[in-house]
Amino acid sequence: MPSFTRLIRFESAEDGQIYFADLGADVVEPPSEGTQVRAYASLDDRLAGKAEKTVTLGKVMTSQYVS
């Protein structure tokens, strides 16, 4: 089963779409806006390892919890 170590959800600077990227175990700080990352349009694509695309990191999305 594919796995990830540091998953982020972010908006692409190019097209404003939401993507997922695994930053990898060696990354301590999140990348800054404008950094190019390998990303996937959905979490399912990421888990399947298909449709990878290089995009420019825009706004990182935060998790929202409902209490």
C-alpha cells in the first residue's frame, strides 16, 4: 500500500486548483510559496501514484475540525 510521510493540501499558484503533495521524511519546514512541487489532484491519485503533476505551491490549506 502506498504511503506518505508529510502530506500537504494546497492551492496551486498557476491554476488555483487544490492539490496534494508528499513532502517526504527529510523535510523539516514546509516549502514557501512559489516552490515547485510534485503533486496530485486528489488524495486517491496520490495513493495510487497516478497523474502526478509539477505545480507551483500557492496557499497551503489548513485542516478544519468541527467540535
